Amino acid sequence: MKVLGILAVVWLSVCAFVLLILHIKSHRMFKSIFLNAVLSFAVIAIINLTQKFTGVAVPLNWWTAVGSGTLGIPCVFGIVVLQILI
């Protein structure tokens, strides 16, 4: 169980680094960060709307809101994988 948590932190750290590089290289950094956050919240909404069919739900709390707002879709993917495995 502890190994899974460490792998999740490593995954999110790598994704955060890659997203930071991509945001810096884009000429519209704030627009891309905003779009990334909006898309990740949309993915959370879609996952929660399909909860009856998939059995997977992402609870919306401070941790998931801040994580998905800053890290985007890779954070949502990590949360979903952890929900499925645990």
C-alpha cells in the first residue's frame, strides 16, 4: 500500500514537471493553465456523472480541487487509478 502511494507521488511529480515545461514554452502561459484547469474539472464532472455505470467516483474536496486545478488531467487520471486500485 505504501509503494502505491509513493508511485502516485512520483507520477504526479513527473506530470507536474512536464506540464510546467509545456506551460512555459507556450506563448500563452496563463491561458493554457486556465484551460488545463477547466478541462480537468470537466473530466471530474464527467467521471462523477458516469458513476452509476463505472462504479468510480472522484470526491470533490480541497485535495482533488487543488490537485486537478494545478496539475490538470494527469492528476485526475492518478486519482481515478488510485480509486480503482484501492
